[in-house]
Amino acid sequence: MKPKLIIGNKNYSSWSLRPWLLMKEAGIDFVEHRVVLDMPSSKREIAGFSEAGKVPVLQLGDLTVWDSLAICETVAERWPDRQLWPADADERAYARAISAEMHSGFAHLRECMPMNCRAMGRKVPIPDELGEDIDRVIAIWSECHRRFGDRGGWLFGDFTVADAVYAPVVLRLRTYGINLPESAGHYPHRLLESEAMQDWLAAAECEVEVIEADEKGQ
């Protein structure tokens, strides 16, 4: 039986993008089920897949896994041949650290710059707290490029869970026109060249739903 991944709107759901991109880049065949968010029936439909009541959700036969990072860890563990964490133990620890940091932090980035794939050139105020979040992202991407940039365009050379975790941030910075220094610009270029990422963006463009809370900026 194929794995089943329950996701939200591709235009807005940054949490859904992470495991979806991970599985696509890893070449894992799965069934995709999209729940339209911010509708009267959304919570009820999602609750039919997970009592946690949020997307994404991964179903592996009788096993249900929720939370994007837990799903990514499970996928990496169940498909070890895809090598979705760096092979080197020290590099793997670093990749896990920056992934967990993104998963649990960057509240101002999420609040002020919601993911909106269809929107381009939006401008929002950048208070100090948001600027600090952006600077931290730039520092992480620059450090990865310094240490692993000679291996390829992904954060650790080859595609890993860390790339899936930071993919929505690339789209956020793209939507709101944040200029990056050269040291931090390599990874966004590599991500946007990805066939899987292009497929996600094309699907987002075709969606007709609008979530007003995520339509920030001018």
C-alpha cells in the first residue's frame, strides 16, 4: 500500500510543503490528499485523518504520523537508502539542529511573512524582531555554503531533510522581496530549480482559494 500524505493548500501551507517536497525529491511514490484550509468543513475533514487536527498527516498502512518534522524523521528512517540526513555524524547533528531550530522558532518570520506562493513583490514592515529572524536564516545558509558549498547547491551538498524544512522560507523571502547576500543566495536558486518545487508552485498557481489572513503586504 502506498503512503498517503494529507496536506493543505499548496499556496499557503508551509508545513505541508516540507514532507511533500522531501518525499518527491526522494522519489517515494505516495498518494496525495489535499484538504482546503480555512473552510467550515476543514477541521472535521482533517480530524478524520488525525486527532491532532492539523496538516500534514502521513498514513503508512495502519500507522498515522502527524507534525511535519516527525513525518520527515519517519520518512528518513523508513527509507534509509534515500540518505535523507547527511552520512557524517557531525554533519547530521548540525542538520538536525538547524532543522529543529526552524521547526520551533522564527515566530516573527511566520507571523509577518506568511507563505504565499502566488504573490510576488509584496512589501511588509520589517520590525527589529523580524529582521533578526531574517538575519539568522542568512547566517545559517551562509554557514552551510561555506562548509558544504563545494559539494552542490543544497544545504549539505545532497538533498536532505534540512532542505525540505527551509524550503518554505525560500518562498517567503521570494514573496516579500528580501535581498540576500551572495553567500546565502545559492541554496534558494538550487531549490527553485528543483522539478518537484516547480510542480508545487504550478499547482499553487492553479488553486482558487484565498485565505485573507495570509494575504499580507502591498
